[in-house]
Amino acid sequence: MSFLKETADDVRLVARGWRWGRRPQVPRSAEEWVPAARSTVFHTDWSRRRPAMAAREIAQKAGLEPLFRSQVRTRVEGLDVLERTEGPVIFVANHASHLDTPLILLSLPDEWRRRTAVAAAADYFFDTWWRAVGSSLLFNTFPIDRRGGSMAATPGEVLADGWSLVIYPEGTRSTDGWVGRFRMGAAFLAKEYGVPVVPVAHRGTFAAMPRGQGWPSPGRRQLTIRFGEPVVAGAEESVRDFSARVKDAVAALLDEDSSTWWEARRRAASGATPDPTGPKVAQWRRVWAQTQSPSAEAPARRLRAWSR
């Protein structure tokens, strides 16, 4: 037992010190003399062609989904909105964990999942060839350069080809599980290309696998995900106003998921939806509040107004 424990400690030590393709190759004291890295253009058109689509279907249904279900439990609500919606659409979701993307994709009906691509950070998922190929094949990702570099494909081009998109307006995973500032890229795309935005809210991914953790916590934590009614930009509505409306829709879904549909509707109608950015308290309290997994049972839909 002592030998196995020491071996495990050695493996963890090597894993912490390994560069994994992202850490700088020079000491910090010498970084200022290193030429700035140029953005690498990675082509992902191949991942949206029939051979890659067939391979992805096998990988997701035979590999990813059984593994995902073995590590977490899920509850999905609101898929009926997709029965009344024609694609392509932009799925806009909060971002708290690397579990978010498989949760969204595996919750979608097959016909939607097969025609959905995911916008991913170029400097994280496309910094090495093996990570780029793996994420493109398994999740149908395409790179978004957060630093303003040139890309082989733009979200608009992917939309124009008839693919729905998954976009995280926060741009990065939350450090404490609460919703961060929404950028306006998704709202701009939706207005520019005339496609609806389907708000998506999920809870529990931060508790199951927070930022910095490489594998879901033991015990099959509960995750919930909810799809909302499509939001369409008005003809005279500004991108900024539309983006705020999309964030409000995500906030209302989060409120609904943690309470009831009726209570959330009443708060939304009166402008009293809880702020999804969380309370202004110490960081440890914000993190602690998000470590509790959602209930395994769906909240009761009490329509008290109709019984009186």
C-alpha cells in the first residue's frame, strides 16, 4: 500500500508540473524578450462534413454519453420549445465548468445535436494540435480568438451554413459559479443574421467540476438544465439592449430552476428576478453557495392563483 501511495503521489506531482501544451517554455524573467506568439489559424471545416459527423455520432453516443451519465445525473426541462422552433438558432448559456458543453449537447434532441457547433476559445482549446482535433471532432468546436487574431471560420459563416451555435457570452468559465458579465457577441450575431436566441440555464456543473478540477467529483452530482422560449431581436432594438434582454432570460430560467415556474414568472413580471451575478459578499461565501448541487426532484409547479 505504501508503494502504491507513493506512486500515486509521484504521478500527481508530475501532472502538476507538466506543461500540457499551454504553459510558457521560458522562465518568467525572460518572457519580455520572447517574440509575441502569432495566432494560429486552425481550419475546422472538416469537422462539419459527413465523415466527421458520422465519427462524432459514434464517439458521442457510444463513448461520451455513457461516460458522462456514469459520472453525473441530469434533469432536462424545456425541450418542447425546440419543437416549435426552426433552426438555426444561437443557444446562449451561462458558463461555470467544462461539463457545460457535454451537458448542453447531450441534452439536445438528436436532430438538433447533429447540427450544432460550439464556439470555443482559440487560446485554450486550439493551442495544440491534439486538443484542437479532439475538441473539433468530439464537440464540433470552432475557434473564437479572444485576443482579436484571424480565424479560419467565423461564427457568422457557420450560422450561414445552417448550423446552430452554442455560445457562452461570459467568454470564460466562472471562478465562483455565479454568472459573469455578458459580452454582446451573441446578441450581435443573432441580430445580424436574423436568428433567434434560445436561452439556456444550468445549475450544478460548478459543484460537480469547478474550474481547476480535471474530473467530476465522486458521487454522481445532480445537474439541471432548462431551455427557454426563443428571444428575437426587435428591428429597432440596439445590440446592447438585446444582449441585456437575453441575459434577463437566462436569469429568469435560473430563478425558475431554483424555485418554481409560477414564482419565477411573477418575479420576472415585476422586475424582481434575482441578480444572476450573485450577492456582493466575500469570495469564499460566493463559492460556498455554489457548491450545493440542485435537488434531484423538479420543483413543484404550484399555480396558486388559479385555485382561489
